[in-house]
Amino acid sequence: MLTKSDFLQYLVSPMHLWAKKHNEITKSLSTFDIHIMNQGYEVENLAKDFLETYRIRASENESLVWQKSFSDQHYTLRSDALVYKPKSDSYNLYEIKSGTSIKRENYYDVAYQYLIISKKHKIDRLFLLHLNKNYIRKGKLDIEQLFVAEDITEKVLEKIEEVEITRSKAWETARSKSPKGIEHCYKPGDCPCPGLCHLHLPDFSIYDIPRITERKRSFWRWTFWTPKISQILSPLIQNNA
């Protein structure tokens, strides 16, 4: 099955997805990565309280469906939260993020969910629930002020056709027996499978230099690759001359 996290990994790099599905991930999570994950779990618990208190109409018998799994063909996911509305027999979907703003990949994330869940249930609105960057805590935590629920329905629906095509490509990539021809990433410093994406990168490279800027990285990448590109193109130019 292709999970939501698999799909999002494909968006970062198809090779990363292939490595994950074939046990070729060689870089383990850092202490910082684990810390961020734990923070995400804390935000989820607070978000659940927020939804139950401020986004459910008890007078209309609405209820919270928390972290339920859904599947369609070979695609699967576990949603963060759905608010069921018996009056219309429909749902509002909430994707929870521990950041303070909407990122481009969030639209693809929710679109992937919509494609699967809407096969069996009516979905009215799609929301991204994130932290309020303007909230300043004074005394007891105010979860009503802590979160912002942004309606992203229209922007997500614009991505549906693209996501439907892309998830099919991700599925084929996951099933591929060989990594040959699969697109690799372009950020070795963050790569979980450098043996696949950056096989010829030396043991100590510019990505190991502390606090180096992206501008300097780009300069040294170009300096390193320019001679190699010239070596590759030179025979082709001479043959065509």
C-alpha cells in the first residue's frame, strides 16, 4: 500500500520513496528530528481539545472522528480529524500541523486525503489547523487563541487532478524493482539515502561544513560540476561540428 507519508516522501524525491520501500534508508533520525516529532504529538493532543471544544456543534449532534484509517485501491492514509455532521451526513476534514503557516506541500497532503475519503463519504470543507503565530501566552494556555483553522478547500480542489496523476507515479516508483532511472534528490545534507542519490559524493563534502550558506554551496557545486559537464559535452560538440 502507498501511505500518505509515502506520497509526501515521493514529492520530496522519488528516490527517497524507493529507498524507503526497499529498506535502503541509511540515515537515521537525529535527536532534533525526534524532538520535532514529539512536539507534533503534543500539538495533536491540544488540537483535539480545540476541535472538540470550538469546532463541534453539540446542538446538532456533531462528533469528532479522530485519526481514522481509510483506503482506496492501493492507497491508504490515517486522517488527523474529521467532524461528522449528521444533519447533512457529511464531514469537514482537518489536517493538523505544528507550524505557524500553510506550506505548498500541505495542499497536496490534503488533496491526497480528499481523493481517498471522498470515495466513500461526502466532504464539505477542508481545513488546515496550525498554530497561531500571533498568540502570546500569558498565564494559563488558551487553546482557542493557540490555533488557527484556515479553510483551504478551493486551493486543494485545484490540485486534485495533479495529485491523482502524481500518486499513480509514486505507486509505480514504489513497485519498481530497480532504482535505475528514478529521480534523486538535490540536497545531500538532508538525504536519507546518499548511497543512492549521491553515490560519488566524497566522505567529507561542502555539505559537512558548519553554517555554510546556500549561496556558497551553489557556487562550489557549480565549480565542481562545470569541468565534468565540459568533459561530457566536449566530444558531443566535436562530433557535431
